Amino acid sequence: MICVLIPFWTSVLVRIAAWVVLLQRQGLINSALMSLGLTGEPVELLFNRLGVYIAMTHILLPFMVLPIYSTMKSIPPTYQRAAISLGSHPFAAFWRVYLPQTYPGIGAGALLVFIISVGYYITPALLGGAGDQMISYYVAYFTNQTINWGMASALGFLLLVGTLLLYSLYRRLSGRELGLG
């Protein structure tokens, strides 16, 4: 749990700076890959989409793990033991009894990660290349540099509509439609 919570205790800029140090051509990851003989030359891990994915996964992982952990903690272990005592294989008991009860946590984590990642601006700007920018970069670009408020608001509206659609889908799938509780 400590390893999951450590990213909450450090600044996003500090984490990105650490990933720049780790992912650069002479960084720790490339040095380890070359010393293990897995590559003969440094791998391009920085200023491309792979670097953005690695850093965003690290930064957003707690937002996925914590809802799943919370859901898993609330499932009584007696359910799985009961399935095994009724003749189910332990893996089948996990797959058919335990895992379906974690779907609300998986859905909540996925929704939370999506909503947070939609507004990501600084991580792709510092770790990605020119072609690795996200929509939030273009919203800022059209707002601050080209002063094209119409395009910026249209992109912002698309982000809002996409988020609301995903949220309504989550509510429908989780059985929490309006009026049901």
C-alpha cells in the first residue's frame, strides 16, 4: 500500500523529472538494458508516446488501484470458500464468484483514470514529442497562442460530452440509474 500511495505524496513535476532521468538515452533504464545485454544501443524511451505511457501509468496507477482495493476489501472471503466447498475449482471460484464482485471498483477506477487523464497537459508536454500531445494541449494552444476561443471551446465541449457519456454508461452498467438509488 505504501508503494501505491507514494505517488500521492510527491509533486507531479517531481515525478516527471524523475522519469526524464530514468528514460533518457544515458538513463538508468537504458544503462540496465545494455548492461544486461538486452540491447546493444540505447532505446528511445523519451520524447515519444512510450515515455508518456510509462509516466502516465505510474502517475495514474493509484487512481485505479485504490478503488479496486476498496471493493476487494469489502468482499467477504467466505463467498469464495463456499464456492470451493461446493465443488468449484479455486480458479473457477475466483473467476465466477470473486471477480464479478470487483466490477464496480474496476469501473470506478477506469472512470476516475479517464477523467483525470483527459486533462493531462504537463506530462505529454514534457515527456512526449510534438506528435504526442493530448487534447488538453490543443485547448491551451487555441486559447493562449492562436486566440481561437471557438476551437478551444469546441474541443473542451467534446471532452465534456465524452466524459458525461462515459459517466452515464458507468451509472447504467453499475445499476445506479436515477431513481434506483
